[in-house]
Amino acid sequence: MGEIGSSTQKSKFRQLVASEKLQHMRSFSKSSTVATILAPLLCIPLYLENTRPVPFYTWLMAMAVAVVTRFVLLSRIQTQNNTDRDFIFLNTAIGMVTLVWGIGWFVFVQPSDMASYLMYQIISLTVLFVGMVGYCIDWKTFSAFVIPLKLPELVFITLHFNQIVWPIALGSMVALYLALKMGFLFAKSWEKSFSLRLRNDALFDQLLEEKNASMAANIAKSEFISTASHDLRQPMQSINIFIDMIDPAELKDSHSSIFIRMRKSVSVLNRMFNTLLDISKLDSNFAVNERAFHLTEIINILEDRFSDICHQKSILLSFANGHLAVKGDPNLLEQILRNLLANAIQYTDKGAITVTFSEQSGTLDFTVEDSGCGIPAEDLPLIFKEFFRSDHSRSQYDGLGLGLSIVNRIVKKIDGTCTVHSVVGQGSTFSIQTQFPVLEHSALAHPQTSPMMPEQSQGKDTRLLTAQDSVQLGIIENDDALLDAYRQYFTQSGYTVHAIPHVSGAFETYLVSLPPLDFILSDFRLGDQDGIYFIQKLREEFNDDIPACIVTADTSPQYLELFSQFNIEVMYKPIDIKSVEAFISTRTR
């Protein structure tokens, strides 16, 4: 079977080679048709006066017949159907013309006239080397071209050997030998080159197929991860809210300890989800968006996020020199600090964690120092690799091993550097050097309330709510459990909650009795329409750019620009409800 397969492949290869050669040589023959017609006509002024009329016109008529026959035979070559027949047509077509040129030795050349001899020798060699350009890729065709051209010359030399200048004749025969040899070698070389090209084409096609398969697999993987992530984040958001609504002090001691362990496990899951979200954002081609801001904006966010867990572990969290003003990307800076702090808190059971900001050569540097378990020296070169977790602490602490990898990727993105010093049993210090310039305090009049959210548009008439006012909060959510959790939490916190339907007919009906809203909290995926649609409808209804935030489990990066376009903030599930409430508070007070 192997021999049969090999024989079939060889036959297929020969067929491809023949078709390629035919296509090339036919194209060359057609392109040289005009020269084939003009060349005999040029012999008229050269030889008519010195040549007997009958031989001359006979030769000219023979050439005309050969040229017409050549044209007819070339037009019948198809290069695909029957290559053996087509090669016969081609070889006959070009051989007839060169044979007539060869006969010209007996018509135009006088052995005793050196001028006519040299002139036709030049013509003959010119025809020879021009033919080499188009026909040497196939040595049989080239032979069919050359031999009819040079064989009559050899007969002519033999018949007039007493009158011929032998060095010139010998040189002509050497040229014939070299032309045939070069044609043979070039034909072999061309076949090898063509074979390599076919192999390269086959490899390219194979690579293209594999690339397409890989891209399809990546798309399928991304769709699966996106769907799975959405379906997992959605119930986690409900769990987070209900857990935040429970006060451990009101539980029995046995139940309280169970609840605390459960909340710790949920925190680990939340941290894993946020880490995967960070990786998803980094995998998209994110841009560094710089603006002027106070470090207190980021410090407030970090304190709100980590103060509770630090209190639970009796860890003192402090920030030094946080009064600096900086021009840089607050989102990325917050992301670096968030991952470094999460890492420090995870591996610190007691003591303190200190974040120290400083100005070095006009740019911002900072360190995160903890009193945790430390990192062994042999693990230091590996800690920034994805999914790396040291055997020194793997069994004691949970995590994916992605936090420091995220830090490293962001630091490189902002053209910064990251170094670490650690002693096992004493703690670790991560030092970050950025290219963000430190500004004069006068450059910023007032720190913004949040580093993650853009400023409200100037000229907007912001409502000032007194302590007796109740915030009118519109919530659009298609998950009944999560909607119920939102309603309970925000009602207990003093908000007036409006559960807005996400079905078009019910939505239009609900608008009739809906009072002006102070804030809209919406999911993104809501069935036939998305959260952006309903937020814009509410804004049109009240003719007001109502502050809005989409809290979604869909982490696809392409939606970020869309949310920004409609002046809608975004938070990703699972997120603790206190962070959501804190943001609503900054937009409604």
C-alpha cells in the first residue's frame, strides 16, 4: 500500500510539474510572438540584395507557414487536460520556427563571405540565448528548440569545412554544448525548487488550518469562559449581599464561627474572580490613560476595601506620604496596590502592612512592606510567573498565583520597575518605581472622590440631599434572588428602592408612576434589551443625565468603551455591596 501511495504521489507531482512548466513556457511563447514575426522581416533589408530571389522568398514563405503553425499549436495548449499532447504541440511549434532559422544558413550565408557568416552567427546565438530564457526549465523542450536551430549549422560547417573559420565554428558548437548542459541542470534545479514550493505551500496550508482551528478553539474557550464566568458571578453577587446583611454578633457563638469561616471562603472566591477579571483586562489591548489626581483618592478606596479583613486578622494597615499629587493612570496604580495588598494580607497573620509613597527624581515610587511569612530566596525569580505558588506556603494559603503576575505586567506597561526583598519569617517588601511625575500641590485644587470614576459633567444641577431626604434608587435586574437582595439591603440602608421591570411593555407602564430618580443601578444582560437601553430610556423620560452604574457579570473588555460612551460606570460581580453603596453615595450627596 505504501508503494502504491508513493507512486500515486509521484505521478501527481509529475503532473503538477508538467502543468506548471507548460503554463510558463506557453506564456513566454505567446509573449514572444511579435518578435517571432518581426525577426524574419528584418532579414529583408539585411539579405535581400545579396541573396538569390527564389531561395530568399521560399525561406520567407516557409517562415510564414512556421509562424502561423506555431500560433495555431500554441492556442490549442490547455496546460491542464492532456500534458503529453500539449508538450508535443509546444515542441513542434517552437521547433518548426528554429528549424527554418537553421535552414537560413544555406540561404543567406556565403562561406567565402566572412561578414554574412558572422552576421548570421550572431543572429543564431541571439535566438539561442533568447530561447534559453523561456524554455530551459524543461530540457526536452529546450532540446526541441535548440537542436533544429544548430543542427543545420553543423551540417553547413561540415559541407564547407575548407572555407569555414574553425575557431568561430568551434566556439558556436561549444555554445551549443553549454546551452544544452545548462538547460538540463536548470531544469533539474527548477523541479527541486518547485517541489520545495509545493511543500512550503502544503505546510502553509497546514499551518493556516491549525491557526484557524486554534483561533476557533480560542473563540470557543473565550465564549465558554465568558458564559461560565457570568453564570458563576451572578449567584455569587447574591451571596455577597446576603452575607453583608448578616451581623455575626447577633448569631449564636457556634453559628457565628461557622459564618465567619463561610465569609472567609466567600472572600477567597471573590478574590479569585477579581484576579481572573484583571487577567481578562490585561489580555485586551488596554491603554494607559493618564490624568492628574491625588493619592488620597486611591488610599480611600484601598482602606475601604481592606480595612475589615485587616481588622479581622489584627493587622495594622497604614499609608505614609499619601498627600502627593500625581499625573498618571489611577486605575492601573490602584490595581497594582490592590494586588500587592491582597498578596501581603494573604501571607501575613499578624503585625503590620505599610504602604509608603515617595518622590524620586520627580516621579512616584512606593513600597508595600509586610510582616508576613516571607519568600524563600530560591522562589524570588519565579514569583512573577503566572500560577506560581511557593511550596513554602502553598498548603497554608489559598489563591491562584496570579496577583504578582498581574502586578508585573502592569508595571511593564507603564514603563516602571518592580523589585522585591524578602526574609523568611520576617516579611517582604515590594518596591515599585513608576514614570508618573509628582505634581505641585497647587496643580490640583480638590481631590476627586473616586479614582475609578470620571468627573461629572460641568453645569449639571446636582441635587443636594439632606439627612431627611431618601435617595430614589432605580434598580433593573432580571435575577429575582439578586433583585430581592438589593431591595432588602438598600431599603434597610434608608433608600427608596424602585424595582424597574426589564420587559418593554411593563417598563413603559411603570414609567407613569415612577418619580425622578437620583441613581440607576442596572444589570447588563437583561434579555431582549441590555442595561444601556433602559438607562438611556430613563434619562430621556426625565430629561436628565441621571448617574448610573452597571453591575455586571459579563467581563468582556469590548464593552468598556461602550459604557464610557454613554457615561455609565461599570462594576463587576461579585462585588461587596458596601462598595456599591459607597459609590452611589458619592453620586447622590
